[in-house]
Amino acid sequence: MPLSESPTIEVKDLKTYFFTKGGIAKAVDGVSFSVGRGKVLGLVGESGSGKTVTGFSILGLVDEPGRIVGGEILYRGENLVSASPDRMRELRGVNISMIFQDPMMTLNPVLRIDTQMIEAVLAHESISKDDARQRARDVLGQVGIASPDERLRSYPHQFSGGMRQRVAIAIALLNKPDLIVADEPTTALDVTIQGQILYEVQKLCSQTGTALIWITHDLSVVAGLADDICVMYAGRIVEQGSVNSVLDKPMHPYTNGLISSVPSRNKRGVPLAQIPGMAPSLLKLPKGCSFGPRCAQFSDACDSIPDISNYENGRQIRCHNPLDKGTILRVMD
Amino acid sequence: MQSALVVVIMSFIVFSGVFLVGDPVEILVSDDADQEEREMMIKSMGLDKPFLVQYGIFISKAIKGDLGDSFVFQEPALLLILDRMPATMELAIVALLIAIIFGIPLGVWAGLKPESLASKSIMTGSILGFSLPTFWVGIMMILLFAVMLGWLPSTGRGDVQIILGMPISIFSWDGFSHVLMPAVNLALFKLSMVIRLARAGTREVLHQDYIKFARAKGLKETRIILIHVMKNILIPVVTVLGLEFGGLVAFSVVTETVFAWPGMGKLLIDSIGLLDRPIIVAYLMIIVFLFVLINLLVDICYSILDPRVRLQDIKS
């Protein structure tokens, strides 16, 4: 990426809170990242860490009682947080599109595939229905659906899960977006289908220069797909950097715990590593570092919320006691 | 096949039920008739034979489409009822349309904005629609609109026009003003039901991922509601309404009586008073037949609306 080119999307100190009866849940609390043209960002974390809400915030689809209360989402310099609902609707599906987690639920069961694809085109462009159908047909072919003409006339229940996710991806690609937010799109699929879809998405992104935010809890997916990685915990990004440096030398104890929790072949017979305890409820976050109570590196300093510190290679960590201190720690500013 | 069995079993239940209710002879034969005239009468109506024989005769005639002659009018019961049917059907269809045209938008509205004052009023109103007895509402409507305000006529059908060989009120202004009040009265209960179904459906569908996905596609809100939400909530609404339409026809009896609407229901009430057995039996048989027919139509509608229940057409 040339230095002169500004990122496709830049999220700055995003705060999305849910005002529930039990209190304010800070689902996203000060998240910042940026994704450039053709780049893939992996957004990793446990369930409830705020990954999905981050994605929905970018599309302006946060449901009540949630609300974006602070920060900026700059799409090519335009702040989406202050954009009107109409402007957001114009951007959605054309400039920014989204793929959802559960392919069985994302397609309307009573509408044919062609209806659901053509409407996505016609919502943004005034072209003839035939042209829209032609485009739908082409894109279905692109995502690897055989005999797209026939498939267009089918209903969602006539597809398998993997096929439905391909259709959903095709819908996301229909209007050649600049940014796709993919919310665990392969989690519900079996491994072989997952591999095919990952391959195709990666190919399409590098061909068209589409930026991709890939939300997942699966580190192995991120390892093969992403350029950069953000690890989220309880609404905050605790570690970010290029995918290789983070996965090779995790500095935040949580990232380290996540990586050690991946079952792998060379640890046969040894009990699987796990992070003790459970992710905290967003309504009852511990004082100080929210990972503190589960952290082996816990110290008195962790009673205050750690700031983000910058390290070499653009890595950022939010921790008082990062791992590998001796070798990497070099605060940049 | 199943439907045919239902019709046969119902015919037996209906026939034996009516047989047990009472002896029409007491009412039909004039008090000053002597024993011989009485016997003649009983014999001419076939009431001297044992129950099963009477049932056998009834069935064998029914298969040929003859449900017996009315004791009172000395005319085929079926013709008498069919003669009154268009009036009842008109009333029921108008009531059904009212329920749909007002019920679905109100219900969807209430589902979209559950916290707003308007939708809370709609829901409260629907509870009234459920719980107030039809006959009382009918009488109150007459009192208000016919007696006190004098806007609408309270009885009869008004001007009728013959359309497709059937007398129809709704296409003339006078007829329409006659049909309006009874139809609204009959519709109230169904209206409340449609509102509740549409509201529950909307609230459920709105939280589905495919609605969020539709938003993520950048569709206009109107299209999301009119196409994506509506098509899904129509499935339960059509199912229930279809089944309820039979009830609308069958139990318009009360409304027809209150508004002196000359339909089948009123004929039934009169016939029950006179123990005119063939008419009662024929009426119930027609209703049974209607229910079976409507069930079939609902199934067809259902498969149009919901592709998942359609039989897979295999063409690979």
C-alpha cells in the first residue's frame, strides 16, 4: 500500500454502548483500527467480546437499546457515526456490505434467490431487471455456484448451508463494495467448505481491492487469511499488529492464552491449555484491566485500566505486564 | 379421501344429533288434527321408520344431492339454503376483507412500534374486540348509528343487484350502507385476531437475521416491511383466517339475527325454532362441506406463500 493512499476504513476510539435495564453494557469501548485497500483485518475474540457489535456499528445496524456514543468511523474520510440514516442506506450494500454468521438465517425463506439478489442491485442502481439478473447470475458463478440460472429460481431451503453462505457472499459482492464486514461467515460450515470459501474470498478481495474485516474466534482462519489482527477482550482491543508478529510472539497474556488454547497435534497426551475463568459480563466488568482476574501476570498495577502502548512494527498492546518484555518492549511515543 | 370420510362421519353425528333434539310432529301438526291425520303426516315425512332406516334413506338421497324437503316450506332444504347463501357469503366476505384490510396494517404498525401510544391503543382495542360479545356490540351499533345518529339502516339488505345470478348488496350505495354495520360487527372479532397475529408475527420476524441482512443490503425500509416482513407474517395470518372463515359463515347466525340479515344463519334459527329437521341437517352438512373446502383452499394458499411446504418438483 503506497503511503499516500488513505485507508478504506478507519475506526477511531469507537464506543458502542447498550443501555439495558440492568445497566450500561459497554460492548465496544474505545476501539481503533484501520483497514487499507485490498487488506484483510482479522478481528478475534471470545463470544461477547464486542467483535460483532463493532461490525454492526460500521454498517450502522446496531439494534436498540444499543447506540454509538463516541468515536469516529471514517469511510474514505466520511464520518459514518454522524451520517444520516438515508446516507447509511445508500452506503450499505454498495460501498460497505456484510456477511453474517449463520447462513441458514440470513436469507429470507419465502423469497426466491433471484428476488433477494435483484433487489439488492435495484436498491442502489436504476438499471433494468434483466441487467440486474445478469449481474446476479455472474456473481453466483464467481462464488462457485454451478448452473446459476437454475439456482436463481430456487428458494433458500433448497440449498445446503455452504451454498447459502456462498449466496450470501454473492449478495455482499453484488455491488462491488470497497469494504466487506464478514462476521464469522465460516463458523457454521464444515472445514472443507470453510477452506473453499476462505480461498474464494481471499482471491476476490485481492482481485478487486476490497478491504475485508473478518470477524472470527478461530485463530487458524486468521493466520491464513489476514494481514493484520486485532484481539478483542470485553469491548476493548487488547493487542493488534501484523498477523505474523502477533501470532508468533503474542505480548498480551490473553492473546497468548488464546493461541495456547488451539488444540494442535504436537501436544498429544498433554491436557489442552485453557484460559481459567470466564469472559466477564459486560455489566459487571472488573475494576482495572478486565482480563485481570483471569491473568497469570496479574500485578497491583492491573487495578487501573492499562493504556495502549505502541511497540515496534506498529504493534499496540493494552497491558501493564506484557510478555516478552525484554526483547520487544520499546515504547515508541 | 380424508375429507370424504369427515363428511360421512359428520353426516351421522349431525343426523343423530338432530334426531335426538325433539319431535317435530308436536310443532308441525295442528292441535285440532285427529289421530288419523297425525299418522298420515308422520308417514308422509318418513318419521314412522326406525332411526337407522331414516338415516339410510337420508344418505342414499344425499348422495344424489337431495337433502330432503323442508317440513315447513315443502321445498327442497338444499335449495332453500342455497337461496340464502349469497347473502351470508357476502356478509362473511365483506367482514373478512375488513378484518384483513384493517387488521394487517394495524398489527404490523403495532409490531413495528410496540412502545408507541398508538400501538398500545390498538392492542387495548383488540382486547375489547375479543371480549365484547358480538350480539351486544351489534345492538349498541344499531343504537348509535341507526337510532341516535340515523346514519345507517339497521335491518335488511337494501338494494340488491343481480351479479352472476346472485343478489349482491355491496355494489350499490344503499346496499353498501346496509351491509356495512353487520359486516363490521361480524368482523370485529376477526379483526382483533388479525391484529394480534400480525403484531406477533412482525415482532418475531423483525428480529430475524434475514431482516438485518436485508438492511445490510441497503434496501429501503418500505421494501423490507412490505416484502420481507409481510410475506412471512402472511403465512400464519392466512392459515388462521382461512380456518376462521368457515366459522365466520357458520356463526354469522348471531349477527344475522341482530341485523335481520336474510342469510342462512337466520334461516337456521327459524328452522331450529320449528324443528324443521331437514333444513337443520342440510345447513350443517353444507357447513361441514364448506369447512372441508376451505381447508383445501387454505392448503393451496399456504403453498403459494410458503415455498417450503410445496412439493419438490424434481427436475435435475
